[in-house]
Amino acid sequence: MTKKIIAFGGSSSRNSINKQLATYAAHQFKNVEIEILDLNDYEMPIFSVDKEKENGIHTLATDFYTKIGSADLLIISLAEHNGAYSSAFKNILDWSSRINAKTFQEKEMLLLATSPGARGGSSVLDIATKRFPFQGGIIKGSFSLPSFNANFDSEKGITNEELKNQFLEIINSIEL
């Protein structure tokens, strides 16, 4: 049976560098089904208990939660906005957590982050690696790619050999 990877960037940017990194990571696995999600397909009103009480759980939250449940491996590359998750990702997470606090449904995860800066989204990656296990994520590896524009090419992937080797070591440690 073919294993399924769900990958996405934790950003609503149409040109998300994190979506590019998540897509690249997913394609490093062989003989798998890959589905790339776009957070823009899950745009909902800002979560509030009042909105939930008035209208119930948003159907897009249910759709997102169902997609997560269909995966054998989640690859999430988190955008860092002011040191934390983007509001687009956080809102989807907030809505989906109302279905099940274990939003990630005990799925294995590869967590990534990148940014144009030298820290490569390391603050948000640190937050996620500590938080996601409480939400049902089984973290199998994490990787931060610093200085995205200097270290990534849309056709070649990670161009810095040392970083690429570190990345591939993590990929190869994940058994599907």
C-alpha cells in the first residue's frame, strides 16, 4: 500500500518559500503519494468561541482535519511571523483543534522552517517542536534552512552542500 505525504507551508503567501521547502522535502521520498496543501484554500473567519457557538465548526476546518487524517507523514514548513506561527496557520490550527485537541491525530511529522534571514525561522520551529506533540504530532525530525534565497534554488533545491547533507540525513532517518 502506497504511503501518503501531506505537505504544506505555514503561510498564506502565494509565493511562500516555506511551501517551496515543504514541496521539495516531500519529493525526496520515493514511492509515495504526495499532496501539497495551500493554506489559502482553508481561509476562515478568525476563530472565536462566539462564532463557533453561532455557526458551528467551520466546514473548512473539518476539511483540513480530514486531510491531516489521510496522511502517513505530515511535512510542515512553518513561516515565522514575529517569532511565531503566521496568523493564517494559527487560525486553521485554532479551528481544527475544536474538532479534536489532538489535531495532528498521532501522525508522524517532519517540521521545517525557513526565512530570508540567518536564523531560518528557528524561533517558530522551536515553538512547534515543543507544542505539536501535545496536539497529537509525532515529530520524526526538524530542520531549519537559513538564508533561503542564498541556500535554495527552485530547480536544484538546497544548494549549500553542508545544509543539504544535514537535510538528507533527516529525510533518510524517516521510515515510511
